Amino acid sequence: MSKGEFAIISTGEVACGYYPERTHLEIASLVGYKAIKDAGVNKNDIDAVIGQMSIMGNDYNTEVTFGRLPEALGLKGCKNSQLVSAGGGSSHAVRKAAEGLLGTGAAELVLVIHAQKFSDFTPGQLAEGFAKAGCDPEWEIPYGMNFNALGGMIAERYMYETGTTPEELAAVCVSHRKWALLQDNSMQKKELTIKQVLNARMVATPYTVYMCNLLADGGSAFIMTTGERARKLVDKPVYLLGEGSRFSHRNLTKAKDLTRLVNEPPAMDAYHQAGLGPEDMDIAEVYGAYPANIVMFFEAMGFARRGEGGRFFREGHTWPGGKIPTCTNGEALSFGHTGTGVGTALLVESVRQLQGKAGRAQVPGARFLIENCGGGAWMDAHMSILGNEIP
Amino acid sequence: MTIEYGKPLPQAQKWSKTFWEGTKEKKLLLKKCKTCGNIDFPPYLYCTECMSTEYEWIESSQKGTVYSFSTTYVGAPPAFAGEQPYTLVFVDLVEGVRVLSRMVNCDPLDVRIGMEVEAVFETATDDVTLVMFRPVNSNR
């Protein structure tokens, strides 16, 4: 991908939360419909559909694999249909798949759709499903390893090495919640305080229930094309300006440094390609799913020195109206965790912000931002710079 | 036995069977490359550093330090719900590899990063013995 070669022209999203009456295909259809309407294109001009894999929903994945989306959406000009997954890193993987189609001329307009329905499962099934997503079946799961513990172990080590306090980690949840209150589609609708976060029921030390993400039904979609074509189709295309990626591990025991993981090198790569730096960013859309990861990645993006990110959140610099608005949809912790779709929701929110369509959460005059994603037990890190102009 | 156990058991790969045979004899075996000396944990088909297929199983000292930990109070997978709270630990073995395990013989509130620990072998079924860790000098 070269700077500005590809762009996203539209988005679609549904409310995130507990919606047992809404099926997987209904979510996918709704977000697809919205993304097409938002772009103002003829549905039959969409010549490729990428379904992002649902983390739990084998029947839906099978349906998508075998062409349900282009048929249900009536995409008469569709030439390519596929299912793509890299877990939580999927919002990057789907872009790469779309770039492949667009860059080789196999497609001109690519519709990407994510849908997730967790309300089909019991809490126990979800705990088991997520353990498998993040933990090794031979070496970890037999010991009772679970996803919240993965996050907790990172947090304990991060606090030990940097002196970051539980209050500072709780401040991340509070900052997220302030943004979620400005989002019509977010799952959480009530104010939150640091005291509430820390006094809540302990789940996996040091994380209380408010510090663990909320599994939710939801979905989002976007349409991607070349930068050149995007300019002809919409007033404000959002360009992909720079990116960086690293793979680190499957088992968290193989991550060399739990308190850094591998986020700084790809962030620097992304800035370098875009020809921009942290000081040029109007927004940080950080996907970490747990407070310590969010602070760590925020630091890797260059917004605070190591160990000072937590204080930054606590001082309110990440809030609406703050120095660097962060996670403007409320992220997994407040908007809701839709499996592989957390990064996709942040990407969709990124596009809305840069198109001036973010409603009450709109950061005035936003031009550039950084967003990230990663899958499994933070197995990889993908950083991207987006902008509504090519600098 | 397996049915009574009721929790997920490790399904050994061809290259890890020796490890699980070792735990039944209270040995913590590590797969060491004969060409470059790298220890792979978890073990894989070949040495993940140099691709050599020449290896030997060495006996670990069974000692290490806690790199990090987390105590699960709620939300464990159903098979482990009855054991809550329990403390998961990352242990850096003296041999230089990190393993994930469970802390035993220690109050969850007493677990600390840097704590010295040693392996304890806990029989799960006739076929499987798991490796847990306890504080060094704990009498058990």
C-alpha cells in the first residue's frame, strides 16, 4: 500500500449490546445496507464482499463462506466473496484483503461486513470460547487459564515495572465511558467514576468487572476503494496514509516483554510512511480491551512517555475536549466487545470522525488519527494512520 | 478417571509426549536443541531458532521466579468455577524459559512478582500429571 492509494468512503453500524432477537444475518444485512446508503453508490457496483469472521458463530461463518452476503444484499455485480479472520487483528486483515482485490484490479468497490451475536451463548460458553481464543489448549487451558487472567497478568507486570496505579488504570475506564455516553450505539449508558471501578467485584486481579470488556451483539461495515475512485464518489474520503505491523507470539509466555509487547515499532513505521508524527494526530483510537494494554499502546503511539500514560488518562487529556481524544466510541470497555469487531468498530468510528459524521462525539476539525488492532493474546500489532487529506 | 476429572486435559502432540511422560515421574523435561542449544517451550516439531531436528530432553531444576500473576475470582471457564479464587502464574524457569501454571500452597494475596517458586506435580488422571508451582521453602 502506498500513501493515499486506498480510501474508505462510507460506514454502517448497529447498536451494540444485548439483542437476542436480532440474528447474525440481520446484523450483517443492516450494517451492509447502511454502508451502501452512506456511500450513495449503486449496490450493483459493489464487486467484492469480505465477511469478517465471527469469533463464535460457526453457522454464520459457513453462510458467509458460501456466499450469503452478496445474495442477501442483492449485489448483482459481485465478482468476489470471501471470509477473512485474524481474530482481533481482523480489521487490519480485511483491509489487506480489500487492498489485494483493489490493487490487482480484481475489484473496484469492496464492502466489508462484521457481525457478532454473543447472546446465543451462556456466560460459561463465552468464557470457554474466549479461553480458546487467547490460551494454549495443551499448556495453558488445563491450568484454568482464561482471557481476563491474560489481561490481569499483563497489568500486574506493567504496574510493577512502571509504578502505574490501579486508580490510573481505572481512569481509562472512566475516560472510555465519557465517550460512550456520546455514542447512540454504545452498550453502556451510565456515568462511571474511578471509585466505582475500583470498588466493583474483582474478576481477575487487578481487574474488577468494570475493567474487563463486555461481550455484546453488534456489527459494523465499511466500503473501501482506491483513493482515486474515492474522490469521484464522495466529498470526504478517508485515506489510508501509513501502516506498520508486527507478529509476536501465540502463547503469551512467548512474548519477550509483557509490558511493551510489540507496538512501538509498527507505530513508528506507520508515522514514517504517513510523514506525520504523534503531534499531528487529532485522535487516538486505541484497541487494547483492558486498561493496562490501552495505556501501553497509547504510550507506544507516542502520546506519553513510558509509565506516564495512566496519569494522562487520569488528568482527563483523553476525554472529550481533551488534548488527545482517545477511544472516541468507548472501545471494548464501554461501547461493547463484539469479538473480532472491536477494531472494526474503532475503524468505522475513525472514518466517521474524519468525515465529520461522528455526531455528539465529533472532534471538531479532525484531520488525522492513529488506530490499531491485534488478535489473540495480543499476538500481533497493526497500527494505521488515517486522514481526510493526503499530507 | 478422565470422566471424573471433568476438566480439560492437555492433548499431547507427537513432540510433547515425552514431556507428559516426564511429569508422571516428577520430572520437568525441556526440549533442548543439540545444534544451537535453544530450549523450546512449548516444544515444536523442530528447533524454532535454527530448524535443527537434533534435540535432547534435559531435566529442569524445577525452580524459577514469578514473572507475573493474576488471581481469578469470577468468570473462569465452567470446569474451573468451583476452584475460584485461584492464581495463575508465569514462571521464569532457571533454564531461561517461561511457563504458565497454577500457584499452590500459597494464599492468593501473598503471591508477588519475583517470588521464588518450585514445581509441584499434581496427578490429574492415570495418564496425566500437571505441573503446578509453590513458594520455595513452603512445607508440603
